[in-house]
Amino acid sequence: MTQAQARGRQSQPEGPRRELPKKSRREGLRGIIKEEFGNPERRAAYYLVVPALLVIVLVAFYPIAYSVYLSFQRVLPNQPGEFVGVQNYVSMVADPSFREGFYNTVIFTVVSVSLEFFIGLAIALAINRAFRGRGLVRAAILVPWAFPTVISAAMWRLMFQDQVGIVNYVANTLGIISQPILTDQTLTLIAAILVDVWKTTPFMALLLLAGLQVIPGDVYEAARVDGANAVQRFLLITLPLLKPAILVALLFRTLDAYRVYDLFWVMSDRQLESLSTYVYKAVRVSQLNFPIGNAAAVFVFFSAFAIAIFFIKVLGMKTSTEG
């Protein structure tokens, strides 16, 4: 055979691959199961994991699946359910209270998490340095985070009130505002953002500080020898190596802020709407709005799940094994 014929034979497209018969596939699956459960150690591992998986299915997945099922039903007290398709979601979107809660939740989440990240990063960089009394400073910074959210909201509500509140008095004296803070929805939302930043920034700083602690000092020493200044070291060394901690911190705080409930209602005396407060009022307070409230609960769950996927897939970091 000549070289041209050989190249021609090699260049011919391959025919369709022959699939294994069903019997062979069954035998392959049976072999995998036999191999997994034939090993005593692997079999013991499966026996230990299966009960936990069953508990997770019963506690988590079944209620979620049932809620999704109910979101397509019109369920009223003492009446059988009626399939209505996406009508509950259409009514939910058309409800002005839902749109108000959605806008407030999105604004609160984006602004508060952004401020907490930048302030928390600055605090983490500051307390990561060696100085006298560093342990005491770290403990003092974590004090606001130790307060329960309801206690923090009630304490700050007193300071925002128009009669006895120091914050309201100072803001009026400086001419920043011309009306009581808690009587205006926009001012109340801004106040809630400031309270959340005050309370939760230490948590963000703690997570970022943990990421800074694992960065080896030899990398900074090598950069100094190469002539890199402080800004270059921060941009080219600190931020890339801190990316896993940033991802975890932003993910945790975004999901936590997205489900805001107690802070809004305590600060505004149940006047400031969020997605969580909307779901509570629809499902718990008014049973006639249960179908719409259940649809809103499903929307909150899947939107929070989409946020988590966004952070992991879009903002996720490459592993050390990737090129």
C-alpha cells in the first residue's frame, strides 16, 4: 500500500460507533454495583451516608417540591385545590406590594453588601498588620456582630426617632433632612442599610481576614525585591490570592441580605416591605392570599439559588490544577 492510499484510508470518516447492547449495559451497571458494594469499606460508607441523604430528602427536598407544586394551585381554606398554572405568579408580579418589596430587597442587598465589602476589606487589611493591642482591636471590632438583629434594630430605631433620637437631631441640625427619618420610606430604607452595614461589616472583615492570614509572606518579600510598590502588591498579589475568601464572603452576605426580614419590620414598625415580609403577610397573616404568597416563597428560593450559581460560576475562582 502506498503512502497516499494509507493517508486516504486514515482520512476517511469513521462509521457510526456501535452501541453496546442493552444486555452488556446492564451487565456493566451490575458490575459497578457489585464492585461498589463488594468492598466492605465502600459498603460501610454507603450505609453511613444513606440515612443522612434520606433525612435531607425528607426535610429539604420534599417541602421544596411540594411548595413548587402548590404554587401552581389555587388553594383556599376548606376548599380543594385547583390547578391554575402560572396565574399565581402573574398575580404576584402585578401586586404593587410585591414590586415594592422586590425593589427594596434588591437595593438593600446591593448597597449594603457593597459597602460592607469595601469597609470590611479596609478593616481586614488594617488589623492584619502587626501592632500593639491587635487582639483587643479585633475583639472590639466584632462587638456589633454579636448583637442579635432585633436588638440592633430596636436600639437604632430609638436613635432615629424624631423626639429622642440623636441621629435625627444631628441630621436636622446639619440640614441633611427636613423631616423625621422614620416617616419617609426612602429615609427608612437608607437607615436600615446603615444599620446593616454597622452590624455585619465585622463579619465580612472576619472572613476576609481569614483569607489574608493564609497568604504567605514570602510572596510579598519577593515582590518588594522586584521593586513592586504597595499598590502593585495589593492589585497583583493580595486581590488574586484573596479571591476565594472574597467569593465566600460575598456569597454569604448576599444571600443573608437578600432574605432580610426582622431588620425591616423592627426599624419601620412593619411599614418597610421586603420579599420576606411580603411572603409572611401573604402566607401567615392572610390565608386568602396563600397561593400568591406561596408563589412568592418559591420565587425567593429559586432567585436566591440563581444568585448562588452566579457567584460560583461567574465569579468563581480557578483551582490550582487548572491552567
